[in-house]
Amino acid sequence: MIEGALTILILIPLVGAVFLLVAPRNDRQAKWSALGVTLVALGFGLYILLDFVVTGGFNLPLFDFAYKETAPWVPTLGISYTLGMDGLSFAMVLLTLIIFPPAILFAFSEHKELRKFFAMLLAMEAAITGVFLAEDFFLFYVFWEAVLIPMFFLIHGWGGDNRRYAAMKFFIYTHVASVVMLIGFLAMYFQYAAQSTPAVYSFDMASIGRYLTLHPELKAFQSFAFILVFFGFAVKMPSFPFHTWLPDAHVQAPTAGSVILAALLLKMGGYGLIRVAVAMLPEGAKDWVLLMVVLGVASMIYGAFVCLRADDLKRLIAVSSVSHMGFVMIAVASLNNIGIAAAIFQMFSHGLISAMLFMMAGAIGHNVGTRKISELGGINAKVPRIGAFTMFAFLASLGLPALVGFAAEFTVLLSFNAAFGYLVAIPLITVLVTAAYYLWAGQRALFGPVNPTLDKADIHDLKPFETAALTVLAALIVLFGVLPYLFMDYVVPFSTHLASALGGGIV
């Protein structure tokens, strides 16, 4: 294992972002440089992950890390630069590394200020990777907030007509939620310091996690801290009723921004929910399990029924993300080993599928000239590659067997049934409605007679680089749908350790 490998994984896209701003002299160089950086990060990251698997790093006890890098940062305040990797961060880093190359490749059709555009994407890759590797609360918060900056500028600088409003709404909602989350972190920081005389102040997540899980008598404190951090993570996921920033951000964002927002930024909320709220505050999680169930089910049902009336493809896919992230919430609320593993798998699955969905929404908008379902019709006859990939993505998202969405959602429902019995019938309603709105949207937009307004329009099919990006995602959706154990085998040990810390829940 290379010394400082986790730090290097963060630095590769960060250095690449700086390079793009100062070195390439034309747009073509900017495009290929950005893609090259993400491929280097992917290759180096796969080397780390392979070594992690070979050495059995995924099977360590809770709060132990196969790879850990630490150095003092502000020692007087107990702040350190600490990175680590376990089964949970393994899964989310893998998703991050997979998503960025096709997202960059698909964005080759952008034309405006490409050096800055791709630099923003690479800066976001560095910050997101940092979130999933940080093991110090202060460092975690720095990376968490750093993600907002390039996404704000992507929406504000390259978005649609109402981009300024959407960018400000995105920033305000998520920043305010982050501040509340930070208050929860500080409460845990001071509670940890109160355990010793003289007080030992530390933001180390593993130390605080071990302390809180070993002191169930701090139930009242854990319940208070849980609701603070839960709010921050629920807004980011986003969960109903804190979701209203998401559709505006997605509709106005450029295609690459929407891909990263749906595939990765939302997963930061689910990651934090598992890493901090449940793993470190188990008594609080038990106190608030009903809240998680109610918000998860409400998100699923609300998002699904709103999608039935959506006319803009991008808004439909954005709101469907609220529904699909509700699966993550109810899986976590199951508090059993299968539920935690299913939540992680659902985040991974939704990351792959949502990336493909937003690529197709962007392709239809740019290549056909409209994203409105009511203005489309029969476009499969004129742009068959767009039609094929769009329908594939719809089927993956509605849970067609042999695709990754089915494997993930079935596991979620299995864990929910184990915890709550016949109440599983309620989230099952969402599965039916999801099939309805995707099939209805597909039938109206892709099939049937060609809309007369489009019949003579100058529309064109996918470019080769767009087809390549989509083919990669489609292959991964099939691979992990047919062979889900390729993913689950490496997260189940983590979920089992976490379920044991929660006091049982092994199914």
C-alpha cells in the first residue's frame, strides 16, 4: 500500500482542477485533460480498493479502518487531518470513482468556458471523495461544505434561465442544514470532553463513536444529538418535506451537474445518516426510528405520485430521486444488518441509474429541443439510440429484474419486512406507482406516432462519446443486477458489525 494513498486519491482531481485553470490553451485540451484526470483517479482508486479487498479491510470491527492516515491539524482544539476506509466508505468511494469519467465524457458537448466548467467538476470530485474518507468531524464538515461551492457555480454559471434562483436556493437550504448538523457535531465534541478530567477535546470520529456506543445511559443526549445531525443529512438526501430545493436545482443545472448532484451529492446524506447518526448515536436512532420510517415512506409515496403529473423529464427524474432515496431511509430504519447493507446498495444502485437518467434527459433536451413529455412523442423512430437508452434507464429505475434497481429495492423491502412485518405493503405501493409513471412517460415520449411538430425538426441522435458513456453505465447496471454479491459481499460485514452495536437485528 502506497504511503498517503487516501490523500493522493483526493489530490489527483484537486490538482487536476488547478491544472485546468492554468494550463490547457483550448477547449479540446480541457475536455481530454479532465477525462484523463478522472481516469487516473479511477485507476489509482481501484488499486486502493483491490488492496483493501485482498487484505480483508472490509471485515474489521466498527470504528476500525484498514487504512488510516492522521496528522495533527489544530491540536489545541483536537482537530486532526484523519482519513480512513472501511466497508461503508469503500462503497461510496467506488461509486464516486465510477461516476465521474462517464459524467465528464458525456459533458464533452458543453461549449461555454470549458476550462472553468471541468475544473468545477474535478474540484467537486476531490471534495466528495474527502467526505467519504474523512474521519475527523471538523475535516468532514470542511469537505461537506466544500462540495457546495463548485456545485453552486455550476448551476449559477452554466444552468438554465432561472439558474440564479435555483443556485441560491440550493446553497441556502443545504448550508443552513449543514450548520444545524455542525451544532450536533459540537454537542458530541463537548460531551466527549466531559467524560474526562481534565477534559480531552477531540473531533476524532472513531473515538467519539466508541465512547457514545459504550454509554447507553446517555440516551437523552444521544436522542438530542441525533435529531440535530439527522436534520442535516435528511435535507441533503433529500427527505420529504425538506426536498423542495432539489427539483429547482436539477431542472436548472447543466446535465453534468445534475448527474453528480443525483448520483453523489444526495448519497452524502445517506452516508452521513449511517456513518454518524446511526453508528455513533445508536440510542438516538432507536428513539427516532418511527420518524425515519414516516419520513422515508412519505418521501417514497409523495415522490411517486408527484411524478405521475410531471411533464418535464428532468423534473420527473428529480422528484423520483426523492422517492428512491426514501428506500434508503426505511432500510436504515430497519436497524438490522440486511437493512444497513440494503441502504448502501440502494445508494450505489440509484447512483448508477440516476446518472443515466439525467444524461438521457439532457440528451433529449439538447438533441430533440424539448424535455416536455407533452411535446415529445414517437422520438424513438427518429433517434433510436436515445430511445433505447432512455427506456433502459426507465426500466432500471422501476426495478426490472436482472437490473441493479431490482436487486437493491428487493433487499430493502426484505429488510423492512423483517423489522416491521406487513407494514411493508405501504412502501410496496410505491413500486407499483413507479412502474406506472415510467411506463406512461416512456409510452408518451418515445413511442407511437411522431409528434408533427418534431417530424420536420432538425433533431439528431447520440454522439459516439455520449453512447460510450451510457454504455459503461448500462453495463454496470446489468453487472450488479445479475451479480449483486460483487457489491454486497463487501458491505454486509460492516452492516453486521453495526447491527450488533445496535443491539441485535441480525437476519
